[in-house]
Amino acid sequence: MEETLPNLATKTDPLLLEAYKLLLLYAKATGTLVSVHDNNYQPIPEVYDDYINTEKNTCFYCIKHLGNKPNTRDLVNTPCDEMHVNAIKEAHRFGGSHIYMCDLGFMFWTSPIYSEGAYAGSLLVTGFLGIDPQEVSQGLSVMTGGELSEEESNRHSEKFPMGKSKKIEALAELLLVLAEYLSTGNEDYHKILKRRAEQQFDLSNQIAELKKQYPLERMSPGYPMDKERQLLSAIKRGDNAMGRRILNELLAILLFSNPDHFKFIQCRAIELVVLLSRTNIAPGNSEEVLLERNNYYLGRIQDAKSIEELTDVLHTIVDQLAGDIFSFQGVRHAAALRKAEQYIWEHYTRRISLQEIAQISGLSAPYFSTIFKEEVGENLSSYLNRLRVEKASRLLTETNLSLSEIAGSCGFEDQSWFSKIFKSYTGVSPGKYRTHGGGRVSEISEDNISGDYRSIIEK
């Protein structure tokens, strides 16, 4: 039968040719079989001879007995092509290495290569068994419909050593190091993708929890103003870890409440960035510096093309802003403020005094009051009122509790005082807020911004 030669009309990317040269050294050092795939997920023509003309090829009998064109050099139509393509895509998605096993029990691992941030191709390696050789031999016999004798099946499977999980993981890690070395660009795209994948995994888990809490389509948690407040506090303390966690909680609620509305979420992100950047947490910065930073942040939000990219940009901004406060104010009172904040969030539903909170923080009341205003940006009573208003606004739109019940559950002394404080922060009475279906509390502080972004969404 006449051999089908690979299509050489399209010239192979020089980066992939260089990758194959280095990968052959990897193969000699590790006793593996290697190949390089292009950005269409298919093997480059240069790997054909080494891949086909050796029986120490895990896919040799699959290609020969199950391929659409047996005994040819057509690797595109191999029976396991879809499996390999899906694995390559998975590694590309996470920017790392992906280990998998075929139906016969052969182990594979793959890592992506990038050229100036764009996906260029992948490295693919095999050569070890993931199950007992006898099981592989039996699988080969079944796969070939009995055409392969037991002796030949045993002979083929015995060419491949068992790959212990630790060894395969080490070889996959080494392959990733090689992929990172080959990739070009100003940033380490592998790390970017890995970071984004971790962020999306966390978001997915939180959204799954929200689905349990709000099982009906018409149910929604509403905009998480309380999370916004917590995020501001974390940034002002320079607490990066807490800031990232709260940001993901906030984004999870936004994504859950507005599925498939990227523009709306992007506009909310713009509003959030403006709010965060206007906190002026870096004393000594001129208005020009703050404006330049603000424009830079907004530009990155507007340039984002996906939820993954948008989430990553927001995390970067939170880290940078929290870093500012770390650089300028230090973490001198971080522990004390963290204790105080936690106590406030656990006890805001009742009357709590400055002396009580200061005692929890381990500082005197006058000194605690001073550092709280300096590092949080407002005095304690304002902070408490704001928190209670935010909690009350959620209860007004999400429950049927009476105004007096909401007042009591949010720490207000009576309904009259509740109405007065609520209107001072929102501009409307609690009753009118509920009647109009809530919405964002636009006058919560001089740092906040109002604005209806619907017109932007509808453009």
C-alpha cells in the first residue's frame, strides 16, 4: 500500500523545530518517546519518521489496527487523536503539565509552548505503563480482534516499564520546565494561566455553593455591598490574602446573578476599581499620579476580553493597592485592626461601644480611635453605621421582615433611628428603598460613586 506522506505545504514554526531538537535530548535522557504538536493540536511532520518507524511506540498497534488508514504515515486520523487533543487543550487551559492514561494503560504527559503570549504548540511524551503489563497485553489482544498473538502482545507490553506516580509527576514537571524555557514573551504565560485557572476554580466552587443557597432561577443574592466594604478594609490594612478571598466572593455573586452578561460585569468592575483607587491609600501621591494609576487600571479592565482575564486584572489591582498601603503605612496595627474588624462583624447586630472594641484589639480606647480613623479612613461610628446600612439594605430587598425587625437585627436602637441613619447614607427611606426594589446605595460616602451603567451595557 502506498504511504500517505505528511502535508509539507505549511512550513513548521522554527520554535517547534527547536522544541523537537531539545525534546529528543529529553527522550534519550529519560527513555521516553516524544512528539511536538502545532497550534492546531496535530503532530508536526518532522516527528513522523521517529514516531512511526519504531515499535517502541505506545500507539504503534493502535495506528496499525484501528487507524482510518492503516500502515500509513497519517497521524491526524489515529484512533486516539481526540484524546490527545483534549489533553493538550487541558494543559493549555491551565498553563501547566497534564498527565493522562489511554484506554490500553499507557501513560502520557503534555505541556504547552507560547510565543509572545500566543499558543504555539505542545510537547507530548509517553513511554511508561500505568497498569500491570499483563493487563496491557490482554487489552492489546482484544483491541486487535485477536490478530495479535498473546506472545506478540506480551512482547510489546514488556518493552515499557511501569511508571510510578512520583516518577511520572517528576518527568511531567521536567517537561514543563523545558516548555517554559522554550516559550518567548515578556511574561511567563504558564504562570499567568495557572494563576487564572486557580482563580476560576475558586470561583466555580463558590458559585456552586450559591446555587445551593438560591436554587430557583428568580432568586438572587443581589449586589454584595457588604463584600465591597470588607474588600476596602482589607486593602487599607494591606491584607493581600484577605483581599483576594473577598474579591472572589464578590465576583462569584456577580457571576451567579448575571450569567452570560460580560459587559455588565465589566462595568461593575470599572465601578469597583474607581471606588478602590479613590481611597487614596498612598499618602504623598499627587493627584496626577493617582489619576494616571486610575486610568491605567480602567484601561486594563476595558481591554479584558473574558471573565478569566477580567478576574485576573482585578486580583492584580487589589494586590497592587494592598501593596501600596503596606509600603506607606506598614502593618503596625494590622493585627489589632483585624481583631477589631472580626469582632465588629460578629457583634454589629447589637450595641457595641468604642471601649469594648478597643479592649478586644488590645489598645486603649483613645489610641484605637485614632489609628482606626487613620488606617481605615473613617471613624468607628461611621464604619458601624455604614455596615449596618449595608446589611439592612440586603434584608429590605431579600426578605419580608418588617422595618422594626430589620432595625433590631442590624443593631439599630429603634426604627426611627434606623430610618434616619439609613436615609443619611442612601438618600431614601428604608420603605422607599424596598418599594423601588433596592439597588446600589449610591451616596454611601464621598469615596463612592453613583451611576447607571445600563446605558453602557446596551451600546
